[in-house]
Amino acid sequence: MNPAPKNLPGQRGAITIVVALMLLVLLTIAALGMSRNSVRDIMITATARQAAMARNEADTGLDWAIYWLAPANQDTGGNSGAPGSVQFTATIQNLITNTASAGVKTSLSKVTTSTTGGHSEAFALDVTRMGKLESPGNDQKLVTDWRLWPDIWAIRSNATVDYGNGLTYVHAKEAWLTTPVRP
């Protein structure tokens, strides 16, 4: 048996390697944690953008419903080239002629407004006649005939943005509005 040498330069090198490996492991863990957060941030950003597209499509549905309910556009649909205008014009005409009762609900089936960029955007409308607004801004004694009061409508726009790979974003908006009396 030989006694151990007093200078152990090989052990100093081993300690250096162990410390370097520990630092490398810590840096790897930190890098993986940061990349996981980065991927999460990218996913959140993409989801927010696509959800905003669905919200915008719901707004488009409300805009079209308001446009179609305007008395000047009720008979003609305003712009006959607009998506769903022929279908909605007939639906609104039927709904307006049935103004004797409130709560009459009609639906416009899905109208596709865009199919670009690998996705399709569409909206469907539910229109409910809620009744009459009693003589707004006028003295009720002057306007006693309920047929001269404006109509109150509830419109719900159900929008979808479909990416075709099973991913669909849905958003619904509702608005209440009044329309002037039809002549």
C-alpha cells in the first residue's frame, strides 16, 4: 500500500467539473422555463387575435341588422348584393307585417362574409320584436294611437370564425334598438 499523495491536483479538476455541470443544469432549467412561458405568450396572443375576429364578425352582424331594419331598406334590402340580403329582406318584411304581437322571433341562417386566409367568418341573426315604445319625447295625450309608436327590436348576432381544422371561435352580441314608424 502506497500512502496517498499530499497534492491532489486531479480532485481540484473534478470539483471544477462538478460546479460547471451544476451551473449548466441550472441554466438549462431556467432556459426551459423561459421558453415554456414564451410559447404560452404566443398562444395567448394568437387566441386573442382570433377571438377579436369573432367579436368583429358579431359586430358586422349587428351592423347589417340595423341597416336592414332601417325603414328605407326594409322593402329592398338596401344593397341587394350584400350577404344574405334577399333572405333577410323577406324575413324582415314578414316580421314587420306581424307587428300586432310582441315577441315574434325570426332567425337568419348563417351568412358567410369572408373565406380568406384559411378561415371562414360568418354570422347568424336572431331578431325579436319586443313591442312598441310608448310615445318617446311626446306627450302621450297627443299620440294615443299605439300604431304610431316606434317598434322596439332585440337583435342577437351569433358569429363564428372557423379555421377548418376543428378550431372554431364563437362570439355573440345583442343590441336593442327602436325603428321609426313605417309610413
